[in-house]
Amino acid sequence: MSSFDEIIERARELYILEQSYALATVTRINHPTSANIGDKALVTADGKLYGWIGGGCAQPVVISTGKKCLEDGQPRHVRITPDPRGEKVVEDVIEFGMPCQSGGMIELFIDPVMVKPEIVVLGESPVAQALTRIAPHAGFRVTWLADSAQETAGVRTLSPARSAEIKPGAYVVVATQGIKDVPQLTLALGLQAHHVMFVASQRKGDALKASLLEAGADAAAVAAIEAPAGLPIRAESAPEIALSILASLVLRIRSRDLENATPETATTRKGA
């Protein structure tokens, strides 16, 4: 199997497993170096490297930088040079001293390929149905957790009894609208979600949060529930409410990306 074939095969496997990876591409070289322009390697979150971007001198830098890209979701432009002065930033490039004495130089662009964020929808209300229809088009993976959820293209449907199959870190939207609100909110709090949203008025949301606290739910987790769910765009119909929820999630995700960006990665993103 060629280096490129190995990368394609590994990328396909990671896509199926819903795991992110970083793709490193050699963009410039000065000989002597064993890398060539266009050489590629894939770096996984646990630090494994597949492909070819040069010999053992370059690999530790690519692996450590690839893992940083996966941590904050930001790409990086790096240069590995004979300069022994260690790591520094030159314009939009992070420069590393070559640990070997070959005298060559390699530049690479390392880009994180992140899995799509996941929305878990609880409930079978019109808002829940609208969310499962719209969210895939906004770049989200969707899991619909309901007893009688309809099969929908691009949506994974599970019964609440299979909630253990949901990985931690999803965005959870409780759109029950009066049907088993407290049990579904309790289930949502147990999913180790990145964020929980509840489709309800402010008054109802506050009342049900109080009920959760009386039942012994974690106070910090209850306080973090977004209720009413979504941005205040005066939404009235189910699709409009679903749109406001997606807008709130996009704002939250993009704001987190901005917070995670370091000065050098922000410059790289701007230059890209």
C-alpha cells in the first residue's frame, strides 16, 4: 500500500469511527531532505502518524503540532529549519529548529479535519421534528432520541433505552414541549453533554429547573441549561424556533473557536 493509499484508508476508518485527525502537507522544501512537496501524513488525536512527511527528525514536530491543532481546531503553518534556537513565530509561520544535522528545511500546512458537532434531540414535538430536518443542512450530526422517531435521511434514531450509545460532548436539545419534560431533562443531564438546551418559556424553564434541583440534580449542570433555547429572533413557528436554536449553537461553537485560537493560529487562519 502506498503512503497516499494508507492516508485515504485511515481517513475513511476515522470518518466511520467519528474521530478527528490532522492532515499535514509539505508545501516547501530546501534540500537536503527526504520529503517532497505534496507529501502528506495524517496525525490522530492519540499521536499516531500515517503517511510520509520526511524522516524521523520532522515527525515529532508534526505529531505534536497536529495534536495541538486537534485540541483547538485551528490550522498551523510550520517550518522546520537547521536553526538551533528552538520554537519561534516568524510572521504567520511557527518555526522549529531541526533536531537532526541534515541542514535541510521543510514547511508544512497542518489542518485539523474535525468531526461535525453532534446534536442530540429529545422529544417528538414539531420543534424536534424541524430540528432533525434542518440541522444536517447546517453541518451537524443528528441523533434523535425518541421512542417513535421517524427514519430521516442523515439522522441516527435511537430509543431512550439506548442513550448509553451517545458519546460525551454532544449538544443536547430537549424539545418535549410538555410531554415527560422532567424525565427527559434528567436524561439530558446524564448524557455528559457539552451544552443542554430546553425549548420552553423563561417561566417554565425556571420552574422545571427548580424541580430538578429538588430531585437532587447537580446545581451547576441545572444552572447551565439554556432555557428558553435559541437566540431571541421572535420565532413563532416550529421551523423558526429550530432555526433560532441552530443559530445559538453556531454562535456558541464559533465563539469557542475564537477563544481557543492563539495569536499565531489566528494569524494562520487569517492568512489561509
